[in-house]
Amino acid sequence: MQTLRQRWNANQTTLGGWLSIPTSVTAEATARSGFDYVCIDMQHGVIDYSDVPAMIQAILLADGCPIVRVPWNEPGVIGKVLDAGAHGVIIPMVNTVAEAEAAVRACRYAPAGARSSGPILAQPRVDGGDYLGWARENVVCIPMIETVEAVGNVDAILAISGIDAIYVGPADLSISLGLAPGNNDNEARFTDALATVVDACRKAGVVAGIHSTGDLTPKRVAAGFTMVTVTSDGVAMRLGLAAELAEARSGTAGPSGSTSSTY
């Protein structure tokens, strides 16, 4: 299994799945679907830290790459999810250089940062036990750019050593721009902000990431985003259940032996 850092070093576009339901069952199922990364959302989902270690284990069992969006830019929780085995951290609402520097410090061991050593779950998974070396080569730090202030500071933020990618939150960015939360591709101020972020990432040699949907993903990739979250467990479940019910009510017989059978 390739880590995100390894994929990005090879200039690969990475497509991810998102978890908001606190169970290892959906974590494993999502990872087995073939996503390049699976993100456990501790910020807006209903997932607590007590759920995270088992969800990371399930993702790893399915040969997936686990990352975590932490609730806030706070070193304690960042270090704790990395110790649990996350390969990287998405950090919300990073608006300034000082906040970006704090995010890097929390993700990196000295001399590049101030992360405390204690990878009780992560270390046994590294061949040879050299987790320190593995972490320096593979752990990714991903601040979120999701406000007008952050977009205005993006060049200065990306000049900080230790940032591997940024991640755009379209809902908060839209709200900050005075728009309804979501993807506002019909609004120039929204699309201009996305273009500003992508251009800054290209200049800095940093990966541009964004939260998306399946149908929007090709457009985001064409625009220069190379870390794109395609869907979440909750959204995919609702859409899948609705689609199955609609098909059942259509009165049209499907192919025999369908692989979507429950049992």
C-alpha cells in the first residue's frame, strides 16, 4: 500500500472517501472500495477519538491509507490521532501563517516540529520499528483553506516548510464569500478563489486538495486539484438506498444474478 506522500511524489492524482459514521464496518468497506485515502472526520461527523483507533485498523486491514480531520488546530488531538496510526491530518480553519506554523509543529517531530514521541499503535506497524524515520518520510500535514482570509494569505501559508497539501472546504469558503454553503461554480468569486488556491499550490509545489462529489470530481481534477474527496459514507448510503428503492418501485426487472444482492 502506497502512502499519500509516496503517491504525491509520483505525481499521482488521489481520490478519497470520507467517514462520518463511527464504525469500523463502514471504514473497512470504504477502504475496500479502492479509494487512495480514507479520511475519518472528527470535526463534523459523530466520531470521537475512542472510535478512531479501530477505524484506522479497519482501513489498514483493507490495505487503505487512513487520514483524520481533527476537530481543530490543537496539538494534543493531532498527536493523538497520529500515534493511533493516521498517515496524515487535515486541520480545519487555518487562516494565517501563525496558524499554519502551529499545524506543522504539531505534525512534525523535532527539529522540524514539536510533536511528542509515543506512537503506541503506529510503531508496531512499521517494518523494523523505525516509526520516527517512517513518519518523517510519510506523515502528511494538510491545513484547510476555507475562508477569504485564508485565500488572501495562501502564498504566505504555502511558503512554510512542512506543508504537504492544502484542502479547500467549499461550504465554509462559500459562507465566507457571502454565498450559500456548498459548491457555487456559477459564482465568479467562488471559482476565482479556487483558481487562486490552485495557482498558489502549483507555484509552491504543494498538492491542492478539495472536498467534492462524484460528478464534480473530473472538473476539479481538470482545474488542477490532485487530492479530491469523492463522497462520504453517509452520502453514499443515502444515495444508494434511494436508488435501490427507486429501482424496486419502477416495476422494471433488473438482470438476474445482480451483484448488488443483499445476501
